Amino acid sequence: MLKLMALIHSLKGGGSERVLTNLLKGLNRNEFSITLVLYEGIFDYPIPEDVEVRILNISTGRNIFKLTASFVLKLFSLAALIKKEKPDVIFSLLSSTNVAVTIAKLLSGIQCKLIISEHTYPSVNLKNELYGTITKGFMKRCYPKADKIIAVSEGIKKDLIQNFHAQEDRTTVIYNPVNIKEIEILSVEKVEHPWFQEQIPLIISVGRLTKQKGYPYLLKAFSIVKKQLKSRLVIIGEGEDKTTLVNMAIELGIKEDIEFFGFQKNPFKYMKKSSLFVLSSLYEGFPNVLLEAMALGLPIISTDCPSGPSEIIEDRKDGLLVPVKDDNSLAQAILEVLRNDELKKNLSRAAKLSVEKFELNKITEKYSTIFCEDSLSSND
């Protein structure tokens, strides 16, 4: 049995966090004993009871001095834990954690397999981070030292090879899993909100309220739709842009027909009872929420952003792809789906079939294969 140590900052609501919790549920306990390491003990998603949890209680500050102090503390805390636990395989998710664990493994002196996983489109994502240039420099030095890099889309793999010194023969693509059975079970939970009891078309979007998600374009598109068709919009997610978006909805005169629900542990009950799912992102890594919407048979409209949507959706077969930052095209696509019952049914039917290739067991098996491979890097 292999000792697997999985690391992520916390399990605060997000796509990568949901991916990890799904993998923890799916991995075969006859093959792996699992320890989960978190910097902060935040659990927006439940984990299996047989997973050992180690919480380092290290928060990350925003100013450079606190950030540097917490980074150094992470390195030595992780190194000590690796030395104590002596895992066979270390698996980490997200850029800054990948950097820290790569250095910590070297400091520990423990020979074990290191697998890092990249879930964002780093070249774009780091431009929006406070100290993104510093992180990029660390990634260029650390990523070649991993035994394997898992990119969650072809777009991310290409970016890592071209811009972060990732070696092509050690970089592979594994798409994110979707736990179809669990989603279906959760989706039948009752929704009390009156909008979900009415016949007025309901558009839904799920994601953090950040610049990346392109919500201003969705709000502008919805204001166009509202002038032609009575409809409503629900946005599920928390984030720093909430006040800005609420004020924008007021300025556009659509606030009465928009609800911001905040983070929901079970978004699926709302999604299932909606008419249409929209992703308005400027960029993505691999948007899990599209898979989740497809699993529920929702018609989908997504921006054709880098990267992920075009690897999930075949345009006009199991969803519609529209240009990024184009509120008019997004509005026209929304109107087309809401007005065309035949298109809506076809997209829904095709989506449920397409999503099966991302089913949890199939994806977990791919991770298991990589975790169990014997090869170790000679770059240490």
C-alpha cells in the first residue's frame, strides 16, 4: 500500500478544492493510505473519515513581509512533516503550494515521488496576482524538479511547457473528474426560493466573484436579454467583486431580477431547477462547473476562453461557445436557447452523454496509474 500525502492550501470553496475532495473519495483504499495536509483548517467540502488530516495553521498575509514569513514557515513545516511521515508519493495542487512543497521535499532529504497539479492558466492568472512575477520565477525553477506535472487541460500543458520550463515528457493532461452520482443525489434537495417555483426562465452562473469570471459581461448581456424576454439571473459564489457587481446591477436597472446567493455547499439543487447555465469567464484552467452543469442536463453557454471550455464543449452540439468579453454575442446566445425548445432539448441530451467520459471513476483510475508509476526524477 502506498502512502499518499496530498497538499492544498485549504478546502475553501473552489473548483480545485472540489476536485481534490472527489479524488479523495474515489481512490482505492486497498492501494493507498492517504494523509491530507492543509495550511488552514477550512472545510467547505467534506472529506472521507478515513483520510488523516494534518493542519499546519499557517495563514498567508498580503504584504510582502508577512508573505515571506509565512512562505519560510511553510517550507520548514512541510519539510519536517515530510521527514516525519515519509510518504511514497506527494501530490500537490495549485501554483504556490506546488512551489513550496518542491522546495520542502528537497529540504527534507526524503526520496519520494513528487507530482504537482496545475489548475489555472498560469501565464494569465499570475498577471492578476499581487506578487505573480515572483511566483512565476519560483515556478520556472521548481516545476522541472517534479517527477510528474498534471495539467488539467491541453491549454495549461502548452503554457507550462512554453513559459515555465516544464518538460514535455513529464507533463500530462488529466481532465478534472465529475462525481455524477453524487451531483444527481444532491440536486433533488428542495429549494425554497420562490423564483424556482415559477415558470419565468432562470439563468444561473456559479463561480467566485472575481475579475476572472467576467461577470460584468454577463450582467450587461442579461440587461439586453431582459429587454426582449422576461427572465431572471442567479449567481452563486463569494468574492471581492460582489459590491461592484451589485452596484452595476443597480446602474443597469436589473437588480430586481438578479440574486447573489453567495457560496453554497450544494449549488446543484439550484442548477438542476434552472433553465440555462452560463459561464462568462475571461480565462479558466478547466472549469469543473461546466461538467457539473452537463451532468445535470443543463443547456450550457460558455465563453471560448483559454483554457478548457473548447476541450469540454463541442460548439452547438452539447453547448454554445461565444467570444470572450462580448456581451452582445452572449445575450443573443441566451435568447436563442431560451426561445428554442428544440435546441434546448438537444443541448441537454448531448451534454449528459458527453460528460460521461469525465466520470469520477474513469479519471481517478488515471491518477492512480500515475501515483503508482515507479519512475523518479533525477533532478533533485
